[in-house]
Amino acid sequence: MIVRTTVKSIQDLMRQDSGVDGDAQRISQLCWMFFLKIIDDQDQELELTKDAYRSPIPKNYQWRNWAADPEGITGEALLAFINGELFPALKGLAVTARSDGRRRMVRDVFEDAFNYMKSGHLVRQVINKISGIDFNNLDERRHFGEFYEQLLNDLQSAGNAGEYYTPRAVTAFMVDRIDPHPGEILFDPACGTGGFLTCAIRHMEKEYVRTPKQREKMQGALRAVEKKPLPHMLCVTNMLLNGIEDPSFVRHDNTLARPLISWGKDERVDIILTNPPFGGREEDGIEDNFPTFRTKETADFFLALIIRLLKPGGRAAVVLPDGSLFGEGVKTRLKEHLMEECDLHTIVRLPNSVFKPYASIGTNLLFFEKGRPTKDIWFYEHRVPESQKAYSMTKPIRLEHFRGCIDWWGGNARKGREETSQAWNVSAEEIKARGFNLDSKNPHAVDDDHGDPATLLTDLNIAEAEVATLRNQLKAILGEALAR
């Protein structure tokens, strides 16, 4: 509760500053400030527990040396320090092949960061409130982590920034079904704010991590890439809050910038969990990296990359829009390639409202394993609870809404699956016969009874006649009024 109150008061202070415009800028501003406090708290603990440990941040720019004193610099002097010294120093950190991962991480986070606040006095007030949070206190860090999740959730209504956030119920369900273990190389090639990584870490900590060595094994097998600066910064901070000492595995890069063929066997991974951007178009030249699947649709590129990057026996869970299921041309070749190289065993069909308000299109969760061709595909139609018409910001999808699907799933071996009113099976031969169209409709769904067409047409004619009568009456009344 104290953390929640603190962050709310910080947001209220930022709303008074003329330089911060909207949720996305406010969250970005909060993030780089929290990042510096979190990493400094970690540094102070590591300096006590690890011999010869040195902070990646130069002494003058460590939180403890410029921000921690509540009576420290403020006003124009503070702004001058932040804009003229702090940011240039952290953006320009020298990084070599031998550099510590944390040092590279700091440079990458600040590479495109920006100080939006224009009042040095308000900045000082915000800094003093942040200094009151001890991120080495596990209880405070946990409470802040929960509130940080809410901040990320707020991105859904922050314009284009909504694309970086996948509802946590969706990520948690996908992670639960994939069931990652410590040491399995887990990759998210378009990680956004780190939702899949966070859920995977929490899943492994709950189910499998019992010793420091197991935790080290888990951390060492995480991989992620994010192209945009804001979600990259948010993701790195998210990793720090989840106790990851070195989140430098979250690279600030474009996964699609490399030719598909250049990804070698030594870069293959055990697990891919991702919600790749869809509906967008990549910059000119990217399609040259995918000569077999020449398109500009981002989701298509990522699906081709995911198939290549999985090891034999590797498994994936991917969010894709309806368009990827029924699309033709390049999409047809891509789906054929997917079913030849992988066992596409399950597609969970989600209602349009899951990603509202950012997007209102139908989405699907594809689960597949590499190494054997698809023989048949199970489809499961997820439905909005009967108590509501759709998911929304006030009534979002929750993990318990997936309980029916989890109970039906059949465990890791997917044994005992049966057709139900929400689940059906389609053979690979049938999919091939219809041109690899994966847009399978629920055969058990009962069509809405809209009535007899002839009766409906008669009712329409009567209603139109009544409207015409009322319109004529209104014209007559207006005509009399104007004539007076």
C-alpha cells in the first residue's frame, strides 16, 4: 500500500510538469528514474556480497551520489546535471567485447531515453519519493513489482504503446502450457515489456527453482530482443524487479535485421514464447532477409524465424491474428512450411475483445513442436464468461478464465482430449485440401436464430411505413409552425 501511494503521488507530481505529455511519456520518465535507483540498490548489495565487484555506472552518476540526499541539488542546477552530464555520460558508456553485461545494459537503456520534465524542483520532489523505496527489501520490491505490472497494463490505453503489452492472463496461460524448466534456452524475439519472460521466471521459481545453482541456470538460459526503446527500457527494469542481476540478455535490436539463413544451429533454442507485432509493415530491405517468404507483414517474418530457430523437439507458443490463419499467397506457403516442419498440435481461438482497447481483432494462440509434421490440429474456442458480453479495461481476461481449456488440455502429454462444445479436431489432410486455411470454425456452435426471412422482411416493411408516416406528420407540424 505504501508503494502504491508513493507511485501515485509521483504521478501526480509529473502531471504538474509541462514537459510530460500523456501516459507513455510519464511511464518512460518514471522508468529511467526507477531503473537508476533499482540498479544502485543492487550495486550496493553486490559490493557487499561479491569480491571486487564494481558498478557499471561511474561514481558521480550513481543514485547514491547525486539523488539520495533530499537536500541535494534542485531547480535549474538539477536539470542541467541530468540533461548535460548524467544522460550524455550514460549514453556514451564505453562498451567493449570484454565489458560487463550490466555496463552494456545501462548504455542500451539510456541510448534512446529522454528526460521530459522541465521543472527541476518537481524532479527533486519525484527523486526524493523514489529514494524512499528500498529495492533490496524483498517485500517492498514485491509490492512495487505488482504495481509496476499495473503501470505496464496502463500502456494498453497509451496510444501506440499498447502494442507492447500482452494481457498477463494470456502470457501466464501460454507459459503454463509450455512449462519451461531451468536450463532450457527460452527466447522471445519481440519481447515488448517482458511479459513472457516475467511469467516464465515466476513459473520456474514456483515449480522448479530450489537452489541458487538452479536459479543461475534459469537466468543463464534466458534470451530476448526488443526493437523499440521504450519497451526495451521497461523490460530491463522488469527483469531487475524480478531479481535478475544481469538483464543484458535483453538486447536492444531488431531480430528481423539478419538474413534468415544466417541463424546457425548453435543459435537454436528450446522454447519460444512471443506475441510478435502484427498488422505492421517492416522497413524496406527486411524482406530481402526472407527470400522464400517475401512479404512486408511483420507477423509472417517472425513465424518463419521462429520455425528456423527452434531445436528439434523445441516447442513454441505464439500469438497470431486471424489474418495469419486464413491468409493466402505467402501466408499459405508459410503455413505449409509450419505444418511440414512442426507438429501444430493446438490452436486456441480467442474472442476479439481480449486485446481491447489497443486492438479489437480476433487473435489465436498457436502451440507447436518442431521435428515432426502435423497429423491433426486440435482447436479450442475460448469464450467470454456468460456474466459479461466482452472483455474490457474494467473486466479484463483473467487466468481463471482459461481453467476450462487447462482441464481439457490433457497435461504435458496432451492425453485424453475429447471433442466438446468448445473443442474440435481437424486432420492435416483436410487443412491441406482447403489450401492450408487454418481458420476453422467451431462445428459444434449453434447458429443464432434470427427468425424466418419472409417474416423479417414483412416486419421491416411495416417499420419503414411507420417511419414514413411519422416523418410526414413531423413535416406537417413544422409547416404549420412556420406559417404562423
